[in-house]
Amino acid sequence: MSTLAGFIAIPLTAKYLETERFGLWLILSSLLSWISIADFGLANSLTNALATADANEDRQIAKEFVSSAFYLMLLIALILFIVFLILYPSISWERVFNINSMLAKQEVGVSIFVCWILFIIRLPLSIPSRIYAAYQEGYWYQIWGAFSSFLSIISIITAIYIHANLPWLIVASFGTLLIGDIFSGIHLFCFKRKWLAPKYENFNGLQCKWLLKTGFQFWIAQISAILIFQTDLIIVAQLFGASSVASYGITLKLFSLILYISSSFIISLWPAYSEALAKGDYTWINNTFKMSIYISFIWSLFVGILLVIFSPQLISLLVNKEAIPHISLLLAMLFTTVLNCIAQCVAMLVNGLGELKLQAILSPVSAISNIILSVFLGNLLGVSGVAWSTGICILLFSLGAVGVDIINKLKLRISNINYL
């Protein structure tokens, strides 16, 4: 449903907003995916904590972790809101996004404000998704996500019909996602797992300390992932102008579908690895990891090749001929997407086993390298250079360094178990 909603939204918004405002829309729509960097890794550390507590059948610890994470999230949301209100008036947003058209300049400031408000609200509402994931019941959250995606399409069509401006279009598209978050929270805390509902008496300083300590390592990796995967559109806008974002953005969205579908299956391995770790079942971890790599590689390569062949025709139907990408960009996206799918399997193993130290150290290096390399290859090769740089950094850091390290650590644990 989410994939279908994305496909339907692309031609609707592209034809309604035209090239530059559509490019701005693509950039702003990616901002809400940055929510993971605002919680200081709390949501991800909560996943590991709950999965371990579930393996040990310790409900009290689980309640303390959930309540502690919830109230910490509220505090973070309040601080971010205050900081944004202070900084917002002093930033020239049209320069940030390299905008030229008068209408886009008029709308960008309000659009940023709306995105940030939605961003802040979604912070505490992200907790139910991590709880569902920790108990390996992510399908419940996806059901509510499908419902909100359906509402999103209806809202977009309505907004276009009444000729709404870009800020209202953002509310129509992404504001409806909050409805799914709210309903998932109601289902979780009022029906599915009432005992986990956040209560102040379950707030625990020691659990907060653990969540923040573990979450900090996740947070460093999350910030780096944002810089690697979510800044491409901003770099393209700065190097080639907002009009070039449309072609790059629509191509990125198409290839991202490969990763989205893959992640629907792969991400559920994270809490499963944590539970298996608590039970000492390293053989299952090893076999499942190998299978995830194999399936992800075959899936991404096969579908990626199909997109290289048929993307020009598909994009001309969805948007217009001006947005059709060059073959060099399509090949760069194929290279990056295949590596990204494999790197996602590695990341789930790293997160599930809690071996975060090397990832936390190398992630900022990878992110900075990607930005520098994107600018260099962008000037050298054009728009495709930005995509090539992302793939190169994934290969060197996520697979070459972190991947080899976690595989060696897993082999060492298996050999120790066999020796005993």
C-alpha cells in the first residue's frame, strides 16, 4: 500500500507542481525520514532492550524501558521545537534549496515550518513501531501504515482538486501519516499490550542511562546514514539547480522501491537476532544472515536491471520527458541499490548483536567522505557522480569494514560455542 501510494503520488504532484516546485517537494518529503536522527537513537535502543526482555520474560524491565523512552522523547521534542523557533527566522531557505521561481520562494519557508511541526509530532509517535518490531509483530504497525497511506492518496487528490499550495499539500500527504501512528498507539496500548502503556511511575533513571548510552551509538550511525542517503537531493540542487532534482529524485524513488520492499522482510531480523543472541542460538543467526544476503542480492540485481531497462518509459509516463535520466545515472543507481540492500542485511546483524562500536566510529567518516566525493564526482561526471559516490562509500565502509568485522565476530562466537 505504501509503495502504491508513492507511485500514485509521483505523477499527481509532478504535474500539479511543475519541475522546480516538484524538486522542492521531493526534498521536503525526505525530511520526515530524518526523524530517526532526532531521537538520539532511543527508538532503536528500545528495540534491543525489549527484545532481550522478551527473551528473558521480564515484563517489569520492559515497562520501565517503554516509559523511560516515551518521556525522554517528549523532552527531546520540546527542546527541538524551541531551538527551531529560534533559528527559523534567521535562515534564508531559498538559498538553502537554490530556488529561482517566485512561487517556490514564497512557499518554501512555510513548507519548512509545516514539515518541522509534523517532524516533532512524529517523534513520540514513533515508539509503537519499535515496540511492535521488538516483539516481532511489525505487521500490526504496517496495517495501520497501509491505512494511513490510503488516506494520504485521498488527501493529495483532494488538495490538488481545490488547488492547495505546497504547504497544504505537505499536510495532506504527510499529516495523514500521523493518523496511522495514532491508531497504532491506541491499538498497542489500549488493546494489544495494555501493560506496556507509558506511565510516569515506571520511569527509571537507570534505564534512561542505558537507552541513551546504547542509543548514542545508534544515533551516530543514523546521522551518518542520513548524510549518506538523504542529502543527495540537496547536493544535486546545489550543484545543478532545483530543476535537476526532479530527474534525480524520481529515479532515486524508483530504485528506492527495491530497498523498501527488501527492508519489509530484512528489518524484522533485527529483534530476532537480539532474541537469538539472548538464547545463545548462533547457528540460527549465521544461517539466517547468509540467506538474507543471498536473497537480497538476487532480488536487488534482478529488479534493478529491469528498472535500468524500463525506467525511461516509466518516468515519461509518471512525470514528463524532461525528467528521463541518462543511462549513466541509471547504472549508478543500480550499483548503489544492490550494495545498499546487502549493507542493510549487515546492519541488521550489527544492530541485533549490539556490536555498534566500529559502526559508530566509521559511520561519520563514511558520511563526510560521501559528501566530499559527491561534490568531486558530481563536478567530474555530472548528476550520476552523486549516486556513484554513495555506492562507493557503502562498498568501502558498510561492507568492506563493518561487514567484515561483524562476520569475523560472529565466526568467533560460533567457534567458541563449538569448542565448549
